[in-house]
Amino acid sequence: MAYTTIDDPSAYFHTQLFTGNGSTQSITNDANAGDFKPDWLWIKSRGTTHGHALFDSNRGGNARLASEGNQEERTNEGNVTFQTDGFNVTSSHPTTNNNSTNMVAWQWKANGGTVANDTNGDITTSVQASQTAGFSIATYTGNGGSGQTLGHGLGAEADLIIFKDRESTSAWRTYVRLLGASKFLNLNTNDAAGASTNIFPSHSSTTIGVEQNDVMNKNNSDFVMYSFRSIQGYSKIGSYTGNGSGDGPFVYTGFKPAWLMVKRTDSANDWWIIDNKRDDYQNPFSDLIVANTNAVENANTPRGDFLSNGFKWRVSANAFNASGGSYVYMAFAQNPLVATNNVIALAR
């Protein structure tokens, strides 16, 4: 299907900073595009070792998942409610509203919480999707079968999909199309890419196939699945090879990044997240959060630059730029390189 340029990416992705008050509070998003009601909300305390808190409007604001571990979905821990212009934190839980602590909330829009059954696959999924932004949230119940397909709702092949069993301790299994059908990553670990013959036996514009296992298709278990595809000028799931130099590789995205997550795939290393709100000053960026641990924000060490059309590493490091190292990344835009009104993005 055809896609149009998203002139203002903040209509679909937004990062909001706030300070916890240890009670309840309403967080109003200051997205450039106007009111922003999230469908996927990912909160992390920047200055404490409390875990991540992931919510979505399919599962509801009382169902928290944590990317740093394999634990099952927890209910009534750090509850949130999704609002027209942001979200409310409704408790003093330290993962969402730790008193006097700097917090970050990464947010994506799908379809405003409107969910429909997708019967394209062997297993019916309950999906809300934004095909314009290349993002969908799906829930489903596993049937324990082999090679089962699941509808993702993107309207084109998915570039990256994250699976989580909500009812049991299991990995955050991650499919990256660039790695191929027999490779996988786990969002909750620093492991290198693993291999399992035909772990993703099929992929199409409507479905993703999964092998029979307790991570993606355990019988009678409830799952959530987050799917993404690259959208020109707005998002990019890609790869690059490190050169081990302080003059590191430039990675072209076609837009000025607002958010970037990087993972080394040929060797163990963490999932590193950078955004333009915590690092709101000029290049180089330096403030990083790790998705697979509960660590405090790793700050004050310059690593690289956000440019008008991509990002460039300014450090030799195993995490981002080892000589010959293989990396995958997912990025979302602050501005497209050139919008339809001919406004050109500039480096920071």
C-alpha cells in the first residue's frame, strides 16, 4: 500500500518528561502536533533502579509489563489511565510515579484504543493498527500448534515484532526481518541473536508465523504482540556495521531522529535507548537508558550525534561501534528530512 509523508511525527510518537510526586497526577503531553493520547506507554524512572513499566490500550492501564525481566503481567501496580492529551498516574508505585524522581514516558499512537478481530491468521488476534505510522498492538490466546500464523494488521510486512506471554515467565521474543527467519533476539536480555530453525516460518503483509513454543504460542496463554514497519520519513528499522573508530559510522534514516534503540546482534550487549528530550542540548548525545535492565540513566558520556538525516557514532564502544560488530536499530523521527511543505530538517 502507498504511504504519505508524515510531516509532524509527533502526531504518532512522543517523549514526555515529568517528575514523580509519589501520589497521583495528570501528565499533559506537550507534543508539537497537539493533543496526544497514547496507545502504547513505556515509563522509566531515570534516577532510580526501579523497573520499566509498559502499558497499552489493548490490555488496559492496570496491566503492567516490565521489559527488564521475564515476569508475567502484573495488575494494579503503578496503574495509569489514558487521556486525550496525555495520561494519569494513579498511584505512588515507583515504576511510574516515584516521588521527586525524574521520569521519562515514551508513547506511540495506534488506533485510539479501537480494537478489531483479525482473522487472517490461524489464530485470531485482537488488533489496533495505524498503517500510516506502521505500528500495531495485538493480543491473542495461544493454541499450542506448530507453525501458526498471527495477523498483525500493518498492511505490509513487519520489520520488527515483539512478543510477550502475559501469563507466565518467558522472554520478550523479538523478530527482526533483517536477521532472517531462523534468528531471534530477546528484549529482556543482552544476549546475542539466537538461532532456531524456522522459528518464524512465514511472514507476509498480513501475518507472521511462529513455531510452537511456550514463548510465542503456549496453549491457552494470553499474549501481546507489538509490530512495526519502517515508514519513509518517520521510522526506520535497520542495521549497520561498526568500525571501531572514534569517527564512527554514519547511519542514514531519512529523518532527524527523536528516539533510537540499538542492539548488538553478533555479541552480547544491551538494548540502548536514546531520545532527544532527555538529551535536549546540542550534539553529541550522552543520556542512555537500557531496556533490558532496571539501571539508572547512563549519562554525561558523549556517544554520537543526531543529524538531519540519521545518526553518527563518535565513540568506539562494543555497545554501539565495535570494529566489525553487527547492530540492529529502531528509530523514530523528530522531523522528516524534507516535509511536504519543503521544510528541511537541520541537525541539532
